[in-house]
Amino acid sequence: MAALSRSLVRHPGVRFLLHGDEAVLKPLLAKRAKLAARAAVRHSAEQVRMDEKPGQALRRGRNTSMWRAIESVAKKEAQVAVSAGNTGALMAMSMFQLGLLDGIDRPAIAALWADNARTERGARRRRQHRHRLAAACRLCGDGRGLRARILGLERPIVGLLNVGAEDVKGNDAVRGAAQILRGADLPIEFCGFVEGDDISEGTADVVVTGRLTGNTALKTAEGTATLVMHYLRTALRRNVLSRLGALLASGALKTLRRKLDPRAANGGIFLG
């Protein structure tokens, strides 16, 4: 509810349609009068478990809050569905109810990376073969996708995450996707392969990856940010002089903490 209240402050015209157990939701809304005036509750007694397989959730989940939330978008009662639940189930239900763009057989999952040398960027991509990787790049360059709506770029620089920048590096799927993209007529500037450190360097506006590599890169970066903050706190508490320095630099340290906090850029967007 706190997040919804913050969203309402930033976007006063927004309205919320909350799907879930009304016995839980209504008392929480009652504590926030402004939010309650802009929100409606749709009762859903069932929910998708985090350990459910996508197929299982799709077969039995018609009465869950997740299904109903996506259904509200399909019925044009809502423009966006937001969930903190099972990602696999959310994707399966979204594909079933909302359909896919032509040429796309599975959505890309785009996540914003923290601020770096160029702009906010980063995309995580689930894929099985080279054509899905290439389709993810098309989505990121598509005016209906990440390019215009989020990044605000007319022709984003797109790279494929690989174990090296050389053309001979990587598996068949990654090298095949690169060949397709080099010859494709897309509203992107394809820069070829990028490595892990290029994500933070700002080599590309959008980094397209496979499911495993993308999720690993994202979680590794989040863990590194947490570790850096731990080392910094330990160093600043070491003695009286370091504590005094921390006090004098408290404003800058708060800014750094906000930039390194992975919760500030969490969540992913389905493209396609």
C-alpha cells in the first residue's frame, strides 16, 4: 500500500484496481483515505503459489488474483497489470489472455539497470534459440516497446551479452542471433557482442541476454551493490575519525545508497 500511495503522489490521475482477498485489502485501504478514494477491490480468494509450474498455474488458476489482474487488462478495465508473484505463471497467463505480437513466440523481460555512464538500460531475455534472441532485439528497438516508451531513444544501441566481444566467442544461439541482427532492417544500432563489464560501462543502451545469463548478471550486480554498502559501513564505523567523516559526508552517502539500492530499479516489463 505504501508503494501505491507513492505512485498516487507522483501520478495524481492514476486509479488502482486491486485483486486479492478483500478481507486483507480493505482494512489496509481504510488506513489511507486518499488511496482508498482512487482504488477499487476485486475479491479473489485464490492465489498462485511461488513454487507452481507455469502450466499448472495456467490450468487451475482462473480464480486467482493474478489471472483476474491480467483479465482486467484484456477487458480494457485496466491499462497495466503489476504483480510481485510467480514470474513464470504471470508470463504464461499473459500470453494466453493477451496474445503476442507477430513474429514473437515468447515475451522479452526488460529490466532497468542502475544509472551509469550513458543512461538507464538493461534487458533480461528468456530464449531457446537464436531467433528468439533476435526477436528480443527487435522488441527493444520497436517503437511500441522499450525504445520510445521508456528509454526515450530514437535509435538505441543494442548489444548481445556474450563471454567475449570477438565474433568467434559464444554458443551457436548467440552467434546465430548476431548474424540475423547484422543483416536485419531494424530501428536499432547493433554493436555486436558485449561483455559483463560493458553493462555498467554504458557500451550499449539495451543489453539482450538469455534467461540464465541475464538473471545471473542482474543478481550478481545486486549482490555486489549490497556488498559494497556493507564494506562502506564497516569502514566508516572503524574509528572516531571515520565516523566524523561519515557525518560530514552523510548527504553524499545517502545519494550513493539510493543509487546502489537494487530495490530502486527492481521489477521487469514484458515486451511483446
